[in-house]
Amino acid sequence: MSETLLCILLVTSSAKGSNLVYHWPPSPKTAPRLARPLPTNDFPGALADNPWRAANSPDNPAEEPHWDLSSLVLEDDSEYSWQRPPLRRDRSVSFTQTSSHPTSRRASPSKESKDAYDLDGTRRSTTGGPSQGDSGGASTEDEYTTLLGYSAEFLAQILCPQSSMCHQKFELIVDDLAFIGHPVCADEDGGWRFKPEKPRPAARGRGLKKGLSPKDEERLLTPERADREGRASSQPQPQLRASDAGMQTFHFVMVLDLPDPSSSASGNIARYFDTIYRQIAFNVTAVLYQEQVLKRYVDGQAELLGTLREDFANQGESFADFMYEALQISNIAPAMKTLYESIKANTIARVTINELPLELQLPPYLDSLLHVEEEIEPEYDYEDEDGEPNAWGQEMSFAWRLPALTPWKALLTLETDDKHGYQLDMQLRAAQLDPEERDLAEQLLRFLDLASVTLSLAEMASLLDWHLESQVYPAVRWLVLHRRAKIVDVVHPSLKTVFSVPQKFPQPLATLTAEFAQIFGDRDVPPLPKVLALVSTATHKQSANHFFATVVGAKELIPLYFDVVLWMLQRDLLIRLHLRIRIIATEELKKRVRRQWEERRATRRSRSRARNIERGRVRSRAGDNGGDPRGESSEKEGATLGTVTESSPVEYWVSLSPKTARKHAQQTSSERISGSSSQLEESKEVPDEKKPVEPEDELSSSSVDEEKWEEYYRSGGNDNIPSMISNPARASRLERDWLMAMSEGKDPHVASLFRRIHQYFDGKCSDDEILYRAEISRRQLREVLHNYEEYLQTFLHPS
């Protein structure tokens, strides 16, 4: 926004006509544009073709090149410079002003001449030379009657639309200018009244679950705003007669220099314009409309500035004198000036409109949308594990680039010039505060007093006995929105925290060094460049790479260097490095699990073979009890059946006679039927966990194990090299076996902790997040890391 904002306008319309009430800055100018690429002419032969360049290349010194510099200079570059059509056309056909215009009743001499304007605002005659009396600049009459190359009345006419187009978003693009606002108008009888609020559908999201949206929750922290809105809606609305109606329409407009389409995508431009409309144009218009309905504030300001403008123009005073005088006698003029300068400086605009304080700002990284390398940010930058939007809310999730608002983060209060804490303390003593408002202010003061980078938000909620989402998060959002605090990572109280230095500093190092020396120069602290050098080299050390070991060195210096760390964090000069963990299945572990599986498989197979042999013997005895006339020979055949059935069933069936084979088949069928019925009865009486494991179950379990090994090898697995378990929370069957084998021989308590927290060892969860989600202490985490060191890979990474 600071790149494209040209000026801020306030236009009105009445029965007398349209009027440009005020604008800031006094003489806005658009950036020069090119209609065609302008070729560089910084070296001889720049405009020559490739054959000429090849023949006269510096690598070919055989013949000295000869050129005529005068012939290579562009004689006329007017076709490369782009000008707005109103600036190029004849001034005699420009829009003329009616005599009813209240601020410009004098006839401008420029209307009768055929003049054109350059991009810098210099008026030139159609013959090519400057107009007489201009002295290289615009005349006083033109400063009063023109703006950005257009007639002031013409701009007021197009920016004050018909009533059917009022009370909605206004967006107009003319040539290289974009006009954004929210025009409002009076009722048909000329009266100004509040519009009835339309019923809104129930919103979805986290705010609905708690009964309040994030914006409603934040409104609890600013009770004076909610009370003011309630009083405004409850006061009787003045009824204006049609004869008393003066101003019919007013429009607070943001004028932008239209970004180059080649520098940004169309989606970015639409989101860019919409953000400016919602954050600035709509909010200012809402306050002006309220004051107009209640006190006819805009009407009075327009009459005051219009009369002043007319008097200064009739007396021949300079336009600069009028702008300065308007700042002294008007209330809305300094508000527009402050708003413009704050947007250009990318700060919060604290303005006062008719004794109503108002804070306005745009997202800090809104201008990044104008660059082609920047992609459109999603509606929410971060989602939690349930897929719900982040806790910042929709208002602060776009072009803010804030870290995730999570319970394991900390709050860092920023240095402000307005002494916000002192203001709140004064408000507590004010008699106009209600008991409920006083209680809310006291709670906010307690929250600010307790806020520290050594406490996480979850710990602050516990100490204050606040609800994290419905009380702590709204307070954090309010402070960050008003740039009185920022979200940082938790810092160890003894400064045993590993930091890194950002790749790019927010300000020049010389400026930061001078500011650092002014604060810590007389406190026996090394210069800022040396401190940054110590921090940047600390990450390369194998041990003791935290801030205390590399910079502080002594316990008595911790309070001093704690202030240094806070100062550097406030200016984004330090980045906290988090410990992240991954699980590695080593070569020895994989071979051990493989060997154990093969042993279990061999045991199952031998056990199954023995049971099958025993089952065959049982079947042979059942055949003897059936009355075989062959007696002993039948018993031998039964024994042979039990022995041969499992080894060579084909030879056994061939050796039997047809009659004997048929009889044996009938017996076997009856045994199977009786066996299945008995098993069914047992299954009804005996629970599943107490059923004996049949050989078929063991074989099926063995086949399942074989499948997982085959799947592992098909996917490129190898027992001879280590592998990483990328997602322990969703580990495969084989990876679960590896995780179980890691705990063999470990202390049961430590093994239980490992099973509890190894799902977070995916390299994405930081140590602070693991401690919060698993509800363990840092000492317990260190104990797990020490006992499972051979299977864990730890590394430091910024959040």
C-alpha cells in the first residue's frame, strides 16, 4: 500500500453540485510509466544489430571500431513515455466547471488556452514551450481546480454516484488510477439515518463453538468501543426535513497508482484492493457516517473547508497556504494527513474524528502481493491437527506472516511510545468506567504484567486461571493487532537457548549498532557485530552451543544479557532453533528383528508339523474302532495312513482298494462334521482370548508376517542399510516391530515413555510441542533421548 497510495480524497455532492472538499497530499504525482521498453544507450553500438556487434566486438582488436555517437542518440523519445489521455488531449475539450461549484467560482485562465501537462505537472502550450507565467510549475488556479490531471469537479462527479450505487463497495479504474471507497447518501427525503442491519447467517468456525467469534471476543477487551457503538444505536436519530437537507452524498476515497499488470497476478490485485477497502475505506466511512447521522459532522466540515477554499482562491493565496490553514481549523483534514503518512510509513494510524479515537492499519506485508514471486496466501496460514483454522482469525491471517498461535509459544511485549500500560492504569482510576469494564481492564493489566518470554501461553493461562482459547488468545490477538506485542518462542530463564542470526536484517547494521551502543555501550557489553558473530558461530559447535555458553559465560551476567536478548528479539535479530527428532531403524536392529521372525516361523512350522502327524494318528485309531475285519493289518494301515497322509497322500490313495478308499472317505467326512460342530460349541462357551491356537491360525499369522516382509522388499527395503521411520504415528506393520524391538532390554519406565512420545518423532514437531502434547517434562524427554540415542537422530531447525 505504501508503494501505490497517491492521495486520500473527500468528495461530496449537494443540490449545488459536486465538490472536492479536501485531499492529501497537496500535489500528488503518479510514477512515470513507459508505453514501450526504452532501450539503453549507455555504450556505443547499443542500437546496432548483432552482425555489427560481432564485427566490432572488443575480442577482435584487429581493427579499431569507428562509430558516430551523435547518430546513436535518440532524437525523440516521446513515443516511449506514456501519459494519461486527459494530459495528452487538448485542454479546450476538457471538462469545464459550472458556476454553481461552491469552491471554484473564478474562471481559470487555463480554460481558454490550449495547454497540455507533462507527467511532472508542468503546463506547456501547444506550441511546445512553457506557458507564459508558469515559471516551470503549475499555476495557482490549476492547483485549486485540478488534481492528478483531471478537473476537480469532474472527479467529484464520477466519485459521487447515484443513490442506487451507494452503501456498497466502490472500485473504479481510470487509466493508471484506481479509486476505492464506500459512498453513502441520504434518504429520499434528504434525512440521514442509520440503515437497519440485515440478519446474518450463523458463522462457522472456532468462535461459534465458544459462543463468540474472535472479533466479538476481542471487543470485550475494548469496552469503550462496544459501549460507544451501543449508545450510538440507542440514541434517537434526528429527523431532517427535505428543506433542511444540504449534503446528499459523501465519499471517502483512496486513490492508488494502479500496479503494473506485469508485476502481479490478477488474483493478487483483487485481494489487494479488497484488503484496502475493508481495513481503511470502510472503517473510516462507518465512523463518518455515524457522526453525520448524529451530529451532521461531515456536512459541517465540508461547508467549512469549501468556504475556506473559495476565500483563498478568490484572494489569490497560494494553495499551500490553504492546505496549511485547513489543518489548523478543521478536524478531518489532520486526520487525513495522519492516515496518509502512517500508511506510507507502514505504521498504525491513530486519528481522531470528531473526538472519537480510531486506529487504522494495513497488513505489514500487503505490498508483497505486487511482486510476481509472491504467491497468493491462503485464507488461513496454519491449520491444527484437526484441520481447523488457526487461532489468529481471518482478519490477521492474510499478509501478516505471523507464527502459529499455539499454546507452547510465548508473548514478547514491545516498546511503545504511548505508554499503553500507563493509559490503562489511568482508565482504572477514571470514574466513568463501569464495574464490568474495570474488571476487564484489571485482567488485561494482570496479563501484561505476567507476560514474559520465559512463560508459554499455556503456563500463563494456568497461572491466571484463564481459559486458553476464550481469554488468552483474544488478549494476544488484541496486543499483536495493535503492535504492542509479538509471538516468539520460549526462552530458557538461564539463557540456555540456541539461537541463530537471520539472513537479512530489518535495518542496516550500522543503524542497529549505533542504537545498541546507545543502550548497552556503558554496561560492559560487546558491540552488536561481535555478539552477532558469537551467535552465528555457536551453531557449529558440537556441545554447549546455547547463548549462555557462547556469549554470557557467567551466572551474574544473566540479567544483563537477558535485556540484550529481549532487545534483539524485539528487532528480529535472533531466531530460536528447536530440537527435532527422527527415528532410525539401524542395520543391527533390522537383522535382529528378521532373525527373531525366522526363529518364530521355524518354531511354528515344526509345531504345526507335529500336530498334523498326531492328528493323522488319531484318525487311524478312529478307523480301527469302526470294525475293520483285517484287525492288525488295518491298524498297521492306519498307522501308515497317519504317517503317510502328511508326506505323500497321493501314494496312499493309490495303494488302497476302491472299496477301502470309499469307506475311509465316508469316515473322514463324518469326523470333519462332528469336529466342526464340537468346535462351534466350544467357541460359544470359551471366550476368544482363551481359545487354543490351532495350527491353521499359526500358519495364517506366519503368512501375514511374510507379506509384510515381501512388501518391504518390494518397496526397495534392505536389511543391510539403516532406514528412517518417517511417520511413527502411522507406522507400518514392520515398522511397529522395529519400534517394539528398540525397547528390548530397556527400563520399563523409560520404555513406557518412549511408546508414549515416539509418535511425535517425525522431524516436524519441535521439542516445545512434544512437551506440551505429551504432557511430560523436559527432564523426561532428555531421559528418553539418552536411553534411545542409538535409534534417534536429533537436529536443530528454526521454527
